[in-house]
Amino acid sequence: MAERSIAASFLRFQRSFGIRQVRLVTGLILFSYLISHFTNHALGNISVPAMEEGMTYHLAFWRSWPVTIVFYTAALTHMSLGLWALYTRRQFRWVTTEMIQLVFGLSIPVLVIGHLVGIRLAASLLGHDKLYAQAFFAYWVYRPHVMWMLYAVLIVAWVHGCIGLFFWLRTKLWFKKAAGPLLAFAIFLPTVAMLGLYQGGRAIVRASASPEWRADNLNTGKVGTGADQILLDNIVQYALYVYLGLIVLVFVARGVRAIMERRGGLVRLSYGDGQTIQIPKGLSVLEASTRFNIPHSSVCGGRARCSTCRIRVIGDCAALPKPSSREAFVLERVGCGNDPAIRLACQLRPKSDVAFFQIFPARAGASALSQAIQTHAGKERYLVSMFVDLRGSTKLAEKLLPFDTVFIINRFLTAVSQAVVECGGRPNQFVGDGQLALFGLHTDPQTACRQAITAAGRISIHVDELNKFLGKDVPEPLRFGVGIHGGEVIIGDIGSHDHTVFTALGDAVNVTARLQDMTKQLTCEVVLSDEVRKTAGLPEKTWPPVEVPIRGRAEPMIVHAVKKAETLLKLGDDFASAAA
Ligand code: FES
């Protein structure tokens, strides 16, 4: 049993781990090095001997063999992933922070190579013994322009690391609270480090005027010979050529790919709101949105971490490429693992035409993320639930082929989801040909009731459009029944350890299902409880009351039967103007 759960955890870990996680882990290793190194620089505010004392501890750790192997593997991997990112990114219309992060990341090797070769390689290759005194002399006295380069690399590396950390942490629910202290630290450490370097540099400039100091600190045992220096300079030069050559190669590879893709043909993306674009195969849906300036929410910047770029594919999903293990992991985590129509726009690279709509509002920020990924331990709150059911699906199944039936049911559920999302609700569960939607997860009860009433009206619009689209492909126009009721429910994640679904449980939800059933007997499209009418702030005379028995309840209940859901659209307009 224990073995199985360890294996399951391992599989889960493996699926959650992709290129971005490798980049994150290697970045964290390099960032730890920066913190240690900068802290050491900050000791310059005390004295140069304090810096050198600190350096012995810094080196004891970072130059130990196991750490050296891990550190340089991380550095090489991180740098290669930067080049890979340059290759894989399809467009350069990035937000400023992303652009800064990439440009800074690519420039670090250029800025740091001289320092790395002059200090670290010189120690391993030629046995030089350079510490702060020798470095300060080289950078403050011998080649003063290098001092500015070191300040630049310090800032560039730190900003690059901070942006990476920000992209990672901003998707965490606790980030808002921690952002202030983290920002203070992000400003404090490099500032004191640069001040420390400045103080240390000044002290060495003064001390180096003395011939004794020079004899003690600049002898060949410590800094090597002139020939050593020429060798080190050559190594720097060749390393720079190799690195710049790699960057050129990446751009050549991008050009070759662009030509091949253009030859491979175009695919059409339809956004479900009338917008249609054509893109080369290979572009992700999110990249396509960015390229065509179509607003698309993407809190994590396309890193498959947040799920806010989620889309619901309309129609047949069989032609879509299978989700990668990382995409499948994220979708599972937000409870959409079993629905092939839900995909991450940043990961989906369609090979054929596809129609979809975005699940989150295009400008969704981190708050939408918490809505998307929060795991709920279970809490009680007022919610409005809405059950929507497709009428006559059995007859449909008798007259159509199974594939056609599934296609039509999917289109119907998509139309319903679209209406729910447009009105601020959340499609929650699909049961056969029916759907449970929730309203009020992030709003007060009155707004939730109004949203649900408006959504019922909008369902009629979307189903009408669908009927027009399907035309003679269905034996008769699709019809539906809607039940709406509100009350205290328990919301939370239910299920087993490996598979949980966020949902609402309680009497109010059960009653909603019965109201939906009642639409058949009352021959109407919508049955809503008097509770919803009252909470929405609608007068008693809005609809005639009907007293109905509810299975499992001793007391009858007052409900309202709405013959045609489209009549609710007028109320939706009234609610909207009242809110404005
Ligand atoms: S943008 Fe965050 S998962 Fe796609």
C-alpha cells in the first residue's frame, strides 16, 4: 500500500516537472550563490579584512567539490535554457519585465566571463591566489572600466533573478502578504553589497600606493605573470566568441523554423466571439493571441503554472495534440483533468483549425489565479446553484450516431458554460448532458442571484445560436431546463487523495436539481426558488408564485416557473443598469 502511494507520488512529481521547473531549480541555486556573494561584498562596509574573512567561509562552501559540480551544472543548464527560451519563444511582443529578464539573462555571461576567468579559472588552472585585495586592485586601479562592468553585472544578475522569482512566487496565494518584505530585501542586499564594494575599493586604492602593500599583494604567487594574463585574456576572448556564436546560431535556427512553418501551412483559430485569425502551425494559442493583440489572461506568462489561460475548445477535441505531462498535471490540479475540451492556451499548439472561448476574463490577474487553483478545505457559505439539463437527449441518442450525439452534447454544454462565465458564474460539474454552475464564490448573495437569473436568459441566446448552427443536423431544436436556488452550502474539494473536484454540497444544491426536474412537469424552461427572487431584490409580483412539494422535505416550497428563459434577459439589463 505504502509502496503504491510512494510510486503515485513519484509519478505525480515526475509529471509536474518540466523544462520550466529545471530552469527554476537551477535559477534558485544561482540565486543562492548571489545572496552569499553579495552578503560577502556587504562586509566591505566594515573593512577589507572582514570581506576576506567572510570569503573564506563563502569559498569553503561554494568551492567544495560537490557544490562546485552542482553549481556549474546549474549555471550551464540555466544558460542553455536561456538560449532555448530564445529559440522557442515565437514572438517578441513581451511585457517589459519578460523582455528585461531575457535580455539581462543573456547578457550575464558576457559581463561576468572576465571576472570568472580572471579569478576562478586562474585559481584552478594557474594556482593564482586572488582575493578581494587583488580583485580591487585589478578593477579599481589597473583596469578601472571593469569596476563599472562589475557593478553592471551585479545589478543585471540580481534583477534577472528577482524577476524569475517574482514570476514563480506571484502565483502563490501568500505572495501578496510577503511582497513588501521581499521587495525591501531585494533592494537592501544589492545596495549594501555595492556600498561594500565601493568602500573596499577605496581602501585598496589608498593602500596600493604603498610599495610594501604591492610587494605583499601583487607578487606572482598571488596574481601570476604577464604571460598568465595574456592566456587568461585569450580564454575570455574565445569564450565570448563561442557564446555570441551560439546566440547567432539560435537566430539562424529561428529563421529556418519560420520558413519551414510557412511551408507547413496555416491553421485558423476562432475565439468564439466572432474573432478569427490564421497562424502558422507550431504557435501556441496564447502566442497567437499575443501576436494578434487579442487580450488573453496569462498570469504566469505562459509557463504552465497558473491555468488562467485556460480555454474551452468548442466541438471535436480528437484532432488536438495530446496535452504534455506538465499541461495534464496543471489541468488535473484545477479539477479539469477529465475534460478533453479544457486546455491551457499557452501549451496547446493546434495542428488543425480550432474554435474555443477563454474561460477567464482576458485581463484576469493573480486574483483570478487564486480562484483557479485554490484548494478548498471545506467551508460554509451562501451560494446560488444552477442546474441546466438538455431535454430529449435520449431521443437524440436514438436518432444520431454516438459520435454525433457526443459532439452535440459538448456543443450544448459549451453554450451553457459560455453564458455562465459571461455572467460571472463558474461552470462546476458536468453530469451526463447536464451542468451544475455556481454563482457567488466571489460576490455577495444579491449579485449571485442576479448573475444566475441573467445567465439563464443568456443560455437561451447561446442555445438559439447553436440551433441555428446545427440546423437540420439535429432531428429537432435543442431544448433545456434550468433550476436555480440559493442557500448555505459547503464548498470544498471532494474526492480521493489522487483525484479531487471542487464543488458545493448541501440541501440547497439538491433542491436546485429537483427544481430543474420540475421544469418538465411545469412545462417551462426555468424554475427558480422564491428565495432567489427575494435575494435578487425582485418584487413579489415579478412572477406568480407556485407552491410545490419537494421530495425529502416536509414543507412545500414557493417557486416561480418562467416559461421562456429569454424573458429573463430584460431583468439582466435592469440589473446591469442598476449596478452602473
Ligand atoms: S499562462 Fe499560466 S498556465 Fe498558461
